[in-house]
Amino acid sequence: MKAHYLGHVVFYVEDLERSLGFYRDLVGFKEVGRIFNGAAAALTSGRTHHELLLIQVGDVPGPSSGPRRGLYHIGIKVGDNLDELRQAKRELDEAGISIDGMSDHTVSQSLYLKDPDGNEVELYVDADESIWRSNPSAVVSPIKPLRL
């Protein structure tokens, strides 16, 4: 497998509106949609369906069993089609890496796993870009299970 590029970053944030004030209003990302009853926002620079996802978790104290503020996961594009994602899965299986989940996000299809330090990593391929170019809010479509 070969990483094409770092596709997106997901942050847990204390206050979504405050974070949008920074990333959207100051830095210049465009908000393309919300999920989780408005508690999360997807943003893009226009290069792809989303480069940043912000999920509000409130004032969560230090390390705990639930989400805390900061990095949730990174998404790395590893191909252009499901055959390449299947090949990545085979390579992970051969390397003894456990796959924690597989999801169809409408605009992309993904494998979820942990790196050696326990950080969550999403390896994904994009669906046809006309899906999100014609409907930017497709990035917040309901997540479906992926079968490879």
C-alpha cells in the first residue's frame, strides 16, 4: 500500500462554535455540514470533501474512558478505488494488524485501526468526487457498514 496524502484530521473540541470561529471564520475553511445533532461540523478548503471534522465534547477533564479534547484520528488516503482498499486490508491482515472497523461514508470508504501507540488511523479511498462536488453536505451522510 502507498499513502497518497493525509486526507483529514478529526478533533474533539470543547466548544464547537468557538472552534468554528477559528477554523472557519479566521483560517478560512468552508463549513459543509453538521452531524450528531449539530455537535460536529465538517470543513473543507475545497481540495476534497473534508479536511477537518470538529466534534464537540464539552469540558471533559483530563484522560478518561470517554473522548477528551484533542486529536481523535487522522485519515490517510491509500488509493482510488475499493480494489486498492481491499489490497490494503490484505496487507494489514498479513502484517497481523487488527481492523477495528470498516465504514462506508458515501464520499469515502474506510478501514479503522490503531498505530503501535494506540492512535486511531483511518485508511480510506474516495468515492466518485462528483458526489461531494455536486452535494457538499454528502460528507455528513449516515455512516453505513462496509463489506470488502
